[in-house]
Amino acid sequence: MNQNTGYPERPTTKTVGLLVGATLVALAASAELVLSEITHLSNPGSGLGCDLNPLIGCSSSLMSWQAHLLLGIPNALVGVGLYAGLAGVFLAWWGGRLPRWLPLLIETGLTASLALIFFFLQQSVTFFRTLCPFCLLVWGATILIWIHLGAALMRLGHLPWLPPGFRKFWTQQRWLLTIAVFLLIILIIAVMLPDKLMYLF
């Protein structure tokens, strides 16, 4: 506990462990997407393990412009680099303190990434009409990291400009917020793809 501010100096081991675990899930899913693209490029006619049913599959979107937003580089390859870096940062946080600006910068980037998640979701349900399973894992892990890192930063006193009631609700109900966002995504899928909803469960 920081005696000067009354706030803890770093998150609990449990919180950092959750952040590391979610980041590793996103890293593994991104790597699987990279491997799927390599497989598709080397043998375009081969089936991909991510194509499970008419709703869950990645081959229809794998080579699209939506999957290569940064100068034609696969989004998944960018994700591998970003999530590997995040895993390193969170592992370092597990063992000691971080400069205050670094987790704040990460949370800012994650907040911006939510717009990309909902863009990809919109493209998935309207244009491709399929859901990439590895993308869903990346989205879910990113949302989890965003919510729980935000809660950790609030508990550390790093976001003092936010209203106290908002900070209290976010930190105490972070799992409720996580479930609510996941349910919102499921609701969007159900409304936009009602004919394929049976394949989601």
C-alpha cells in the first residue's frame, strides 16, 4: 500500500494472472489465424480447421481486405506482435511495478480497439455472414483485458478524473460488465443471423 495516497502500488497477483492468461489466449488465437492463412496460401483448396459449420468459419474472411487493414499485413500477424508485447508487460507487472504511463497507454489503446472489434463484428454479420472462431477468442480476450485492466487502474488511483460512483461500479461489477458486453455481442449475432443461430450453441 502506498502510504502517501492510500492506494495499492500494483494490482493483486490474481488480477495480473487474469490479464496474462487472457493475453496468452489472444496471442494463441492470433497465431492460429496466421497459421491458417499460411495453410490457405500454400494449399488454397485444403479445408481449414476453423471451418466448423455454416456459421463458425474463417476461410471466407481470411484473405479479405478486412483481414489486412495495415498496408496489407495480416491483422493476425499484427496481433501476434501486440499480444506478445502485452504478455511481456503484464508478466513484468506480476513481478514488480510499472511506470504509471504504460498501463494507461495500454488501456487507451484497448479502448480504441473496441471500435475495431465492433467493426469486425459488423462485417462478420453483414458481409461474410460467418464468425471466425479465432477472431471471437481475440475479441473476447481483448474485452476481458480492457474491463479488468481498467478496474485495476481505478483501484490503483490512476484514473482520478472519473466520477467516484463510476469507478466504484466498474471495479465492483467488472465481471457483470464483462458478461454484459459478451451478451451484447451474442444479441447482435442473434438479430443479424437468426437463420444460423442454431450453429452457435
